[in-house]
Amino acid sequence: MILETTTVGSFPKPEYLTKSRFQFSKQQISREELLRLEQQATKEWVEFQEEIGIDILVDGEMYRGDMVTYFAENFKGFEISGLVRSYGNRYYRKPVAVAEIERLNPVTVEWYQFTQALTKKPVKGMLTGPYTIMDWSFDEFYPSRRDFCLRLAEVIREEARDLEAAGAQFIQIDEPAVSVRPEELDLAIEAMGIVTNGLKAKTLTHICYGNFEKIYPKMLEIPVDQIDLELSNAEYDLLDLFKRHPFTREIGLGVVDVHSHRLESKEEVKKRIRKAASLIPLKQIYVSPDCGLKTRSVEEAKAKLRVMMEATLEVREEFGSEGA
Amino acid sequence: MAMKTTLVGGFPKIGDRIEEQKLRKSFHQFDKDELSEEALEQVKDEVTEEVIQLEEANGIDLLTDGLIRWEDPLRYFVSRVSGFELSGLIRYFDTNTFYRQPVCESRLETIKPIFVRDFEFARGKSSKPVRVILPGPFTIAKLSVNHFYKEQKQFVFDLAHLIHKEALQLEEAGCEFIQFDEPALLSHKEDIRLFFDVYRIVTAQLSKSEKTIFFNFGNIQDIYPKILDLPVERLGFDLTQGHPNWEVLAKAKMTKKLMAGIIDSRNTKMEREADLLSLVGGLGSIADPDETWLTHNYSLEFLPRENAIQKIKLLTQVASQQKGAGVS
């Protein structure tokens, strides 16, 4: 099959879960009750992904708050800071490294197993990369960013190996932060090498919102099988770079903007896929949204995913024999 | 004479305690049509006043209004300029914060002063001098998309005229200290000549206020000492421990007043007071210590409010220790 479809990781939480997470934070409901609702929401998202025909599923991260803080909360050596603003009226809590980082138990494996048991389609193991956890944390312990990052790489490698042992055929290690400091790209590549070395599962990384011009084509050296990119947000300017230097890896092609309420038309999405297909061999292209959809409402996220699927199916038809 | 202390600009809009979260709550209510725009503005004023009082209570000498009303480093200004539209979210330099990218679609114009009211409000809340922060035209241009002007130069120059107008109006309102934030120069050093042209426009006829240009998100290698010829009285740099700027500044005597960012406002780790005093001692060989301001290197919004307060306390403590050492 050509143009396999997937998503980047997070989906919006249904209202009952948002409410329950708040109640749990106020100790008004038990952890067991929260877990039951997180599982219910996960099931609903798996059903939706199957219903619209997505090929490689995710669990939707119903049990996670922030992609970095979630791991920090589950690793020893981190504390969690007070609130910091990311944009507009959105705030998050940043991890603070205060001691040597250690993983005492697997963090995501149970959720992977729970979700995979709900479907015959492959479910991705979802991790946040060492460079991004380092870059988005405060550091009160390590003498340098490099020391901090490489320690995290060893810890994330343990998690990736456990996911693979649990059966994950796809392991995504998100590194949205690598696009912003070209001078540290070598460090990010070295750290990813530690995580993915020896894995047999297909490995992916997601990169977004940065200065791709400054890290391309060097970013193709990140040792993963597939690089998933946010493209719609920048109106596909990025693809021009690929004319100058071919994109040699598989690409996760972001086709819908996750930070806009506006619903893309099917034609727009088809045009984006066709444009990418004119520059990258079809068998290397996977179709996905720009980024995690958790900042959209459930309805908006579903509508964007439906458009993505409808457009992909039609483009598949167009390219039918060529891609077979 | 003691070195004075100031903030480079922004202060965390909310804290972790319930009573420190009213602005966040008000935005939510406003988004759901449960709060009027006037009521939201009122809350912004209240939080601004609290931040000013907090700065004063912790011994800061030259206050800012904490940029509480600013949505991001560009939007507060550009959304009040006719000719700009706002586009998608873009990462702000190498941070994990974002801004809406301005897109210039027609000739840029401002109808009424944007910053004078904010200055007058802040001045009315304190007996200490208030510094006003303005987004630098060069940086606005670099972080925006220009669809209208045939030449990029004309786009920057029109922005320079608008910021000049704001600065002139601030002077007329009695503002003594104006700061222009220009982080983008450090990643576009090849445009240094254009930068000089921009600041000739920005500072023309400004005679009453002391003007500062603040540079961060990089180092000043290759543009120092050239930037000492800029038509402003003071330059501000990141001078945290080990920053490359220390080495660059050692190469030529600083002939302008210095605003030294000695405290790291992108990490919660607290500096040791002894280390900071040693840094402050080193400033004496770079610039006139009697005219030097001590501050931090980035907006305090990169820290949780509690940590920002701790860093401010440390800053004023170091300044007062330095004063003691100076007397003895």
C-alpha cells in the first residue's frame, strides 16, 4: 500500500476526562476511577481511528498532560516546576533535573499493551526524545546540556527496548526541539543513536515549529527510519528545500494544521500530498497531521482527520497503479 | 555609587497560587463571552500594578510594567498597527514559547499612541522611574512576512518610523528611559549597516530620554565594537557566567553605558551570590561601574513566578552587596 496514514500522537481529551483529571488533582476521585475513564477515552479514539481507516494507530495520550512533563513525572531525578507560559493563555509545568535521572519502571509499556489489545492494526509506541526533554527542562543538576541529554538518551533507550520487547512494530521518538539550535544538531543525532541503536522496530521521529532551513539536509542523519514533519503550518515552503537536496528517508507528511480552527478542504490536502509526491517517492510518504491534535476540540480533531483520510484515499486512487 | 537594578522586560503573568491566577481565569471567561473586554483590561491593569509593587518591594531601582499586556514579543504592537495580519504560530528563537507571525499586507500605519497609556499607568503606580520596552523594528521585520513592500528595506524603515513615533510620544509624556529589544540582530549580523540606518530613524529628535538597545539570543562577536557607534546611550547584553560576550567585551573599552544581564532567567538554578559578585567585579573593567545597570539575560516569563521572584531578590541582594563593597 502507498500513502499509509497515521497521526502524530496526542488527541484532545473528551470533556468527561478533562473534568475527571481536574477532579483527580483535587483528590475528589480515585486514581482507579481516573484510569477507568482514561481507558474509556483511549478505546473511543481507537474505535474512531479504525472507523475512518487510519493504518497505524496511536493511543491518543489520554493519560498524559505535557509530552515532556509526563516522562519527567515518571523518572527519578526530576521535580516539576511552577507554571510557565508557552503562548497565549496556555501554561505548562516544566521538569527540573535535580539529581541523576533514572527510570525505575517502564513508563509507557502498559498503555501500549492496553491499546494494542484493542486493535489488529499496529499501534505506535510513543516516546519523547532525550534532546527535547533536556531542552524543555530546567537543569539544576548536570554540568552541561550534553551530559544531561546523553543521560536521558540512556534512559529513553531502556523504554524503547521494553516497548519493542512488548511487541511494538513502530516506535516514535519525538524531537520537536531539534529544529531550533542547529549548533546542537550533532548532539541530538548522537543522543538518538543511543536510543535507536539495535532496535528492530521501525523508528520515527517528529520535528516541528523550527528553522528547518538551518538543519536541512543534516537532519537526515538523525538515525531513525522516518522523519515526520510539520508542513501545513508553513504552507509547504519546506518542500522547496527538498528540490535542492532530496529527502532520503521516509517522511511523515503533515497535511493539516493543528493550531488552526479552520478545517482544510479535501482539495487542499490532496494538493499538499501531490506536491510532496512530486518530490519524494510515493513509497516513502506517510500521511499525518502536522503535530499532535490535543489543542483542538474533539470535533475539530475528528473533522481534520476525516479530511486527511478522504483526501489520502482519493490520491491513492489517482496514483493507484504507479504506487502498487 | 551603586549599580542600579532593573528588569529587561517581561514578568510571569500568573503564579501558582490561586490569587495569582486571575489573569488566566479572566482570559478563559473572556473567551467564553463571560467577561467583557473592559473587565479583562481592568484585570490586566490590576496584575500590572501588582507586578510593579512586587518589583518595588524587592528593591528594583528602575521598574518596568512587566509587559503583562503583551501576548507575545511582537503581537501587542503589530496587532495595533494597521497593515499587519497575524498568521500561524512560530517558535520564538530557541525557546519553547511561540508567537503569531505578523504578515504585512498593506502600508503600515498607527492611528493613536500604543505605549503612552501603559507608561502613564505604570508611572502612576510608583515613585520610582519606569522604563518602557519597545519591540525593535529590525526584529519585528525579521520575524514577520512582508507581502506588501517591494523592498524589504522600505518595510523595515516604515517600522522604524512607527517605533520612532512611539518613542517621541513617550518622551513627550515624560518617559526618561526607553529600551528597544533587538534580539534578531545577533542572528543577522550581516545586516549591521541596515541596523544603523534603522536606528538613525528611530532615534532622530529623541533628546530627552535615555535610550537602550538590548541584545540577547546570541553573542556580539563580529559586531562589537562597531555597535558602540549606535545612536543610543546604553547597550544591554547577556553577561551570565561563561557567556562568550565576556571575551568579546574584553577586546575594546565600552564607551556606552552598560546594562549587564548577569542572572540567567532561563534556568531555575540559583546562581551563587559569590559568583555573581565576582562577575560584577569584572564589569568594572568593561564599563563605567557607576553607570552600569544589573539585570538578567532574558524575559523573566521563561521562569515560574516564584523562581522569578527569587532571582529578583538575588539580583538586588548582589547590587546591595556590591554597594557595600564599593563604600568600604
